[in-house]
Amino acid sequence: MNWFVYILKCSDNTYYCWSTNDIEKRLHEHNNLKSWAHYTKIRRPVEIVYKEQFETLSEARKRECEIKKLSRIQKETLIKKKM
């Protein structure tokens, strides 16, 4: 099973980072469910602007933690490099 770390851009231009094994399902959940991630629920719509794929959840979570520690400018640089 593959795991993804992703960054969402929210309607207020903030970023949200998390990991999942089904990125399309999670995007749907962020944009449509009444429960789950409160941060994105109040900042809809959201769009995926960055993703990385990993073989294990452990690798994905490690990378997620690294990304969350980045400044906004560093995240934007990362996003631009992957586009």
C-alpha cells in the first residue's frame, strides 16, 4: 500500500499538511464532510497543491513532521519545485 503526504491550500490561502493512503478520498472528505478536520472544514474549498508518495506510513509521517516544521515561504518553495 502506498502512503502520501499532502499539502492543501485552503480558501484563506493557508496551508494544511497531513498523510493518507487514499488521497482522493481525503480531498473529498476535506471538502464535503461535516466531521473530521476542523481546520479545513472552516476554510473550504481546499485544493491539493503538493504530494509525495511513500511505501510505509512511518516514512510518510516522518516527512509530514518535517513539512509541518517549515515556514510558509519554505512550503511555497517546496510546492513550486514539485509543480
